[in-house]
Amino acid sequence: MFAAIDSLRLRLLLWLLIPMTAYVGLSANDAYDNAAASATLIQDRALLGSARMIAGQVTWQDGAPVVTIPPAALEMFATPAQDAVYYQVRMDDNTLLAGRPDFPADPDFAAVQPVYATTTFEGRALRVVSYVRALYDEGTLRMVVVSVGQTMLGHRQMVDELWQPSLRRQIVLLLLAIGLVVLGLTIELRPMLALKDTLAARDPASLEPLRAGSLQLELRPIVEAINQYIQRLNAQVIVQKRFIADAAHQLRTPLTVMDSQIQFARQLGDPQRLPQVLAALHDSSRNMTDLTNKLLQLSQAEASVSGAFPRGPVDLVAVAATVLEELAGLALKKQIDLGMETTVEEAITTGNEAQLAGMLMNLIDNALRYTPAHGKVTLGIAPAEKDDAQAADTGTTPQWRITVTDNGPGIPAEARERVFERFYRNAAPDQPGSGLGLAIVREIVQASQGSISLGAPDAGSGLVVRVWLPGVLPRI
């Protein structure tokens, strides 16, 4: 029922109205029962008083029982409802001394206490009391029973007089509670509505945190959650703005070079030099394509940190084999020994397969670019050692350590942290590259809840890149 109601006021009102209505119903029913019991008690006392008064008038005269009905015994039942009163006096031999013979009474002459009953007489409800009295005559014990009945019109009127004021009070209380709830909600929701108006009037470009102001304590976590979201959105916007600025800056130079080469080719008068110019233009176009692809990879890597890409189980060994196959041609061209060393058949982690393949592609591509001919590049995948300081503490969850080792010139210790910055290059000016490879790698590693470090091999020159990624517990 509540699921189909969108109004907060109505939902809260129903939460109050339903139990209060049930309470009013139960309270009204209890009040009615109490009023009925009180009215019945008053009527029964009047009936018993009348029966006793009549029984006191039964005497012996000339050896026979006689009874005189005093007017006061019947006048005590006079009510605005004009109830009818009936009576009957019988001896224990069923002799009728007074009253109506068809009176609906079934007296028990052995009863010690007055007997009350509710019956129907002449189509009307009747409350009856039967009172037994012992009568002595010259040592003879006789029993006489006096039955007095009264219709229930006055009884119902008395019940209404006792019950209806309580019911009215309960209904007034319910209506007052509903009114106060509606009024209270209207007043208490004003800070929230003011917050809504503030958001509606805010500049779309504004990412300033919201102020809780006079907002109630229970509603402040909503503002805190919105502010946390704004903070994350602000960080994302800053990253995007920085990416756009960096991309515009980095794309401007190759575009200018390509434009100059095109202009030079158009003005070239010697056809013999045209192939040389076209070859240079082709190199510039290829570098431009490589830079664009790197920028797209970086954008995707940054988006993966916020969970924009689907994640699932990924086999690092299978991904690494695919990447090595793709880069085997480049390694063969540079006569570099490219291989993989692993002690496991599979290494399962959680992440995005395309992103993790891009991470390995950039690491191995960087190693191949900076390793001289006849060098060696080795990719290693193994379980992380327990005493590995770089591995995150994940309890019983295993971790994988990926290493990419080359015997190139390496990176000086003072520059190893800077190489993760965008467009920073620790290479000669004529060395190809965009300076984005390791920046892309770090973004993907962070999105996969891993860590990365750079170091030197134990012997000789070169670089060792170590990446730690969380593993997945095998299914039992």
C-alpha cells in the first residue's frame, strides 16, 4: 500500500493514522463495553430493588399468600425513554399471585442469589431479575419468587450518554493529531524545500558544497552524501579539464608540424625530394595517431577509477600471452629477446580485461622502445611473497606480482616518481614516445586496487617494473 504513495507527508500521515485509528477503535469499543456494563449495573440494581420491595409485600392472610404491589416499586423505573415494566409473583407450587401470566421468566426456587437474564418479550428486548424469598406460615416454609422486567430503551439511551462523549473526545484527538502532523511536517520540511530551491537556483557549473543550515539532524547525512558526491564530481571535472588542456597542448605541436610539412610539400619544386617529405609526413601522422590512442587510453584509465568500466575475473597469464603475441613483431624487428616466466598456469584477479591488457601493453611497449637491439625483455607473473613490503595487506586473499624487466638504460632513482606524470619523458629528444605510457599504467593499477613501483635489476643496467594486483580465492 505504501509503495504506491509518493508523498512523504501522506506516507508519514498514514504511519500515524493507521495505528491511531486502530487505537481509537479499540478505545471506543472498550468505552462502549464499559458504558454498557455501567448501564446494565444501574438497571439491574433498580430491578433488584423493585423485586425486593414487591417481595416484602407478600404476606399470609387467612392461610393464603397475598401480595400488594406498592406504586413506588414501579415508579422507580420512570425514565424519559418510557420503558415498559412487567412483573410476576409466583409461589413454589406455580401459583400466580400477581403480574402477567405470560411473563417470560423461568424461576429457580432453589437459587440463593438474584438471577439476571436478557430475553425478548412482545418483540422487545427485556432485562429480567428473579428474586426468591422464603415465606413462613405456622412452621410451614414456602418459597415465593418475584420476577421484574424492564425494556432496554433507557438502557440504550444511558449507554449512548456514557459512550458517545468518550468517542467524540477520541475523534477530536485523532483529528487534532492529524492536523498537527500535517502542520508539523509542513514546517519541518521547509529547510529541505529551501535546500531544493538553492540547488534549483544554483549555477550548473558551480560545484560548491551545500550548507546544512537549519536542516534537522536526521536529514544532514543527505547533505553530507551530496557534498561527498560533489567532491568526487569536482575531482573528476578537474581531471577532465586537465586532460583536455594537456591534450590540446600536446596535439598542437604535431598538428603544426604536419601543417608545415604539407605546406613545404606543396611548395616543393624538386619532385625527387617529394618521397622524403611524404615519408616524414607519414611519420608525423603515425606519431599523431599514437599520441591520440594514448590520450584515449589515459581517458579510459581515469574513467575506470570511478567504476565506469565493467569488472570481473581476469586471467593475467592468458592476457599476458595475448599481449606478447601482439608485440612479438616489434621485438623481432629490434632483435630483442621477449619472453614470459611464470610458475602458475593461471593468475585470476578482478578487473577489466581490456584495461589490464592495456596496462601490460604499455609496460612491455615501453621496455621494447628503450631497450637497445639484442637486448632482453622479460614478463614475469608469480604469487606475491608474504614479506613483500609493497603488497597490500589483504588477509587471506592471495596477490599476484607482475614484473617487466629489461636491460636498457633504466631510469635514475630521482626520476622514477616523475615518470608517472603525464607527458614527462626520461629519454633523448629524438626518442619516440608520448610520455603517457606509465601514467596510463598507474591509473589502471589504481583502478584495480593494486600498487606499482620502479626499481633496478640486481645486476647490470635496466629497469624493473613491479605491479601487485589482488587475487581471487579459488572456488572450493
